[in-house]
Amino acid sequence: MKRLLFGAAALIVFAGPVMAADMPARTYTKAPVYTPPQAIYNWTGFYVGGHIGGAWAGDNSLTSNDGRFLGGVQGGFDYQFATNWVVGAEAQYSWLTNGGSSVAFPGAGLITSKNDQIGSVTGRFGYTWGPALLYAKGGYAWRDNQNIGVSVAGTPAAFTTDGNHKDGWTVGAGLEYMFAPNWSAKAEYQYYNFGSTTFTSGPAPIVGNRYRDDDHTVKVGVNYRFGWGGPVQSRY
């Protein structure tokens, strides 16, 4: 029995290293690198918001070309297609401060004008990457009826012009950015053109005078997007 036990022990001692040598080496697999989920932004949906900014008139205008403060509201709808393209429509309305201005003419004459509301209905077209949207816009523009007055040496004088010039067109461009689910901020430039005003009768120095009716604006604003805005899913 002792010989049997010693024989088995010897077999184990000598066979162990041999078997270990014949076993294949253990292979190690490197763990995959973690990639954080990528947010997919969706601009499709309705939105409402507000804006503030400044406005100034172009050269040779009846409206003062000094800077004026403006503030207002906007609302619209966007549709995202072909992954990175966005098309939409927007209505915008703004109130302007310091809407009154005056233009002097020979003979102690003075032309005064005032308008303090402006609006637009435009189409939008843009390119988006991630949370950012670069867009252009253009369409119909409107303003409140421009109140014009003429006086000579402080006395009101009768006059006529070729129209009220309430309707016009507008173009602009801007950048919008989604900074939180359902919320975006924007900065934009917008130009409004209402043609020109020509005096057809009145004091002799002003008859035939023609003045441009246009405004330049810059605005910053915030929009709330109903349900569609912000990261809507994650890609792994």
C-alpha cells in the first residue's frame, strides 16, 4: 500500500508540470472603450417666445436713425428633414421706443413722423448640427400707420403723400441654440423695407421730396418648444 501511495504522489508531481505546459496560454481581451451616448436634436414642432433688441433707420429716412429699443414676441413652427435641414414659418411683433423723429426744411419748416410698432410673417430655412441652427428668413413686413405732420414756423400746414406705407418686405438671418430640453436662445439681424414716402403737395420746399421707409434691427430672444425640442433620444 505504501508503494502504491508513493507511486501515485510521484506521478502527480511529475505529470503536473507536463500537463500545464501542454495547456494553451490564457488570452486577455481588452475592454471596449466607453463612448457616451450622443444626443439627437429634433427641431420639429411649434414654439413661442420673446425678444429684445435695437432698431435704427436707414439713410434719408423720415424715422430717426438714432438707436431705439425694441421688445416683442414671436411664434412659429419648424420641420426638420433630411437629417440636417430645417424649414419653418414665424410670426413676430415688436414695440419700439422713441418712435418720433423730425426733419427740418427751409423756411422754418419741420416734418415730424412717428411709428412704434413693427411686425413680420416670414419663412425660415436653415442648417442644423447638434443643438445649433443657422437660418435665413424672409417674407411680409408690417408697421403701424406712420403719423406724419408738417409745420411752418410752428403752424401746421396741409400736405399730401403718395400712401401710408404700412406694408413691406423683410429679410434676415440668425443663429439659434438649444440650451436645455424644450428651450432655445437666438440672436438675429432683420431688415424691414416699406418703400418710400413722397410729398405730393404742401409747402413748396417739401413738394417732390422723397424719403426712404426702412429699419435695421438686431434681436436676442428665447423660445419655448412644445414637446419636440431638445435631445429626444440617444445613439450608442
